Amino acid sequence: MKNLYIYLLSVLFLMLTGCKVSKDVETPQPDLPVAYRNAITTADTSTIADIEWRTFFPDATLQQLIDKALSGNYDLQQALKNIEASRLLLKQSKWGNVPQLNAYVTASSTIPSENSLNGLSANNFLGTSHVENYDAGLSLSWEADIWGKISSRKKEALAQYLKTEEAKKAIQTELVSGVAQGYYNLLMLDAQLSVARKNLDLSNNTVRIIRMQFESGQVTSLAVEQAEAQRLNAAQIVPMLEKEIVLQENALSVLTGELPAEIARIASIDLEPVYENITTGVPAAVVSRRPDIKMFEYDLAAANARVGVTKAQMYPALNITASGGLNSFKSDNWFNMPSSLFGIVAGSVAQPLLNNKRLRTQYEVAKVEREKAVLAFRQGVLVAVSEVSDALVKIEKLKEEQQFAEQRVASLQRATGNADKLFNSGMANYLEVITAQSNVLQSELDLAALKRDQLSALAELYKALGGGWK
């Protein structure tokens, strides 16, 4: 018994001080610039990503759409289910060090050959042609975590769980930005439809006047045909924009998890607020703020754990088994106490031999997968910094484009008004009127698109900096 105690204490010590047979790869520290490209260099570490999305998007209709998306979007609901499944697996992994205990009850009857040793023994000693056996008991098995295999599985389960949490945040960030961009596109289409209808009214009026002039012999039929062609061009834009509005409403409905329906709105693209003082913080902060980057980190942690598991599988495994209960070769003596009691305790050390090549291959593959996780993390950081820079340059240059576009629209609107007056007084021909109307139509459509692009760029920057999931 003394030797048994020493043996059990040694096993316990090995379990508690289990050797880690593989060395983890630390999360790399990527080379990051001091400030984002196209950002105003400042020592301020604050960022718009810290602003709660309701504050960043103050439009009440947009807030309602985002609320619906966060509660009804099916991608987000699937992410929540993934979190639930990972949580269950994490709980299960915590039982890795607990021995397995099974209860069993068996009864068997064996009829040996009369010419066999067992058959002759049964007839001579038991006076029967068959042998019965009855068992009832408990069996216990336990593997000592000497090489850290079980603890590595726990770490992998934890990393996978934390990754699903970050995946949910990443989907929410995408949703907030996507709904905002879709909503801004809808407001732009509303503005463009208003422009197209107004221009169609002008074209109808121009065609009416030119027809009157044709009837009085002042212009030829060519003038009527060109004016009509310009009117049809303006008319064609109306159903095209109406189609795009319905498609955008349907897309937003899908994001909110609802059937396609009209989206009520009263806002105008011109009234949507645009942030003037944009703070981006420092690039190093994007690593800890963006959920997708955190996912890459947890991928690396899980890869480290898998390397540990595959490495530990190549080493000897220490297993301890025990069983005990009641055994009898007659059913009427089955539960006789203490005569039917039995107990077995055994320990074994198993070293893989013939399958060692397969286990080593698994280990080498796990190391390659870990290297891929490191590369994915570096690539993710690179993309994140690039996305911030892209959004910043869009915001900067779109502001300049909008200023020129507004001046162009104002100039063309004056030109169109003057052309109409000169045409009515006979001092301008119909071509000048048609050209002016065509130019102002396109410039007003372009201006609405520029305003949408600027708002969308702000939403992109907010997402790129890691905002929207809080």
C-alpha cells in the first residue's frame, strides 16, 4: 500500500506540473506608422470609434433601421448561436481533467465445446454444460495531463469562444455601417428623383414652346425632334431612379430581417450632418479596437493550442483505470455481500510507435497553420490601417469635389434661367436651352451623389476605426 500511495502522489505531481512540450508564438507586433496617412498629425489619442453609434448617427429614421438590424438580422442571430455553441464547448473542455466514470450491468451465458478444456472443466467441477457470469459495477478511467494536452484543448476552446464574441461584434460593425450607407444611398436617390422630375417639367415646357414656334414657322422640325429627345432622356431617368429606390429599400429590409417594404423617411441628403473635426487616434489603437483584428489574435491563440495538442500526442500517455462491483457465476449469488465484491486498479503507459509518422504529420501541419495565422494577423492589421487611410482621403477629396460641384450647379442653374429668358425673347436658340438643361440635370445628379459619397465615407471611417459595436 505504501508503494501505491507513492505512485499515486507521483502521478498527481506530474499532472499538476505538466510539461508543456511546445512553445507558443507570441502575437506579432506589426510596424505601424505614428499617424494615418491623410490624417492631421495630432497628439490626441481620442477617436470617433469611441462614440456610441446612436450619437454618431443622430438621424432618427436611421437609428430605427439600425435598431431593427441589430435585433432582426439573421447573420447576427447566427453569430449569437455560434457564441452559444462555443460557450457549451468551453464548458465541456473544463471537464477534461475529470476522470470518466461509467456504470454497467452485464449478464452472459457461455456454452463451451464438450471437447474443450472449458467444457470438461465445467462438467467436472460445476456439473453444468454452460457457464454463466453476472457483473454489476463502476469503471473509472483517467489520463494524466503530463504533457499539457488537455490544458491545450481548454485553451483552444477558450480562444474559439472569444473569437465568436469578436465575430458578433464584427458583424454588428458591418451592419451599422452597411445600414447607414444604404440609408444615405436612399436619400441620394430621393434627391436625384426630385431633380429628374423637376428637369422633366422644364423639358416638357421647352418642348411645348418649341412646338408652338414650329407651328408658327419660327423653327424647323429638327428643333422639335431634338427637344423631344432631350425630354425623353429626362423622362427615362425617372423610372430608372424609382427602380433603384425600390431595390435599395428591399436591400435595407433584408438587413433588418424583414420582408421587402417601403421605408418611410422625411430626411433629406442636404440635411444630414457631416462631422467636421474628425479624430482618428493613433494606428496602434486599431489593433485592440477592431473586432476582426481581435479574431485574428484568437485564431493564433487557437493555433498555438493545436500545436500543443498534436505535439503532446507524440509522447507517452499515462492512463489509470479502476473498476469494482459485484461478480458471480450464479444469479442467486450475484448480490451476496461481501463475497461477490471485486476490485481492479491498473495503470498503463502507451507510447505511439507505428502511427508516429501520422502524428508527426499532424504536428507539422499544425505548425504550418500557426504560421498562416501569424500572416493573417499581419495582413489584417495592414488592411485595417489601409482602410482608415482610404476613408480619410475620400472624405478630404470629396469635400473639395463638392465645393466645385456646388459652384458648377449654381453657375449652370443661372445659365439655364438666362437661357430660358433669352429663348423666350428670341435672343437664344433652342440648342442653347437644351444644352443648358442637360448640363444642369447631370450636375445636380452628380452633386447629390457626391453628398452621398461623403456621408458613406464617414460611415466607412467609423467602421474602419472599429466603431459601431459598442
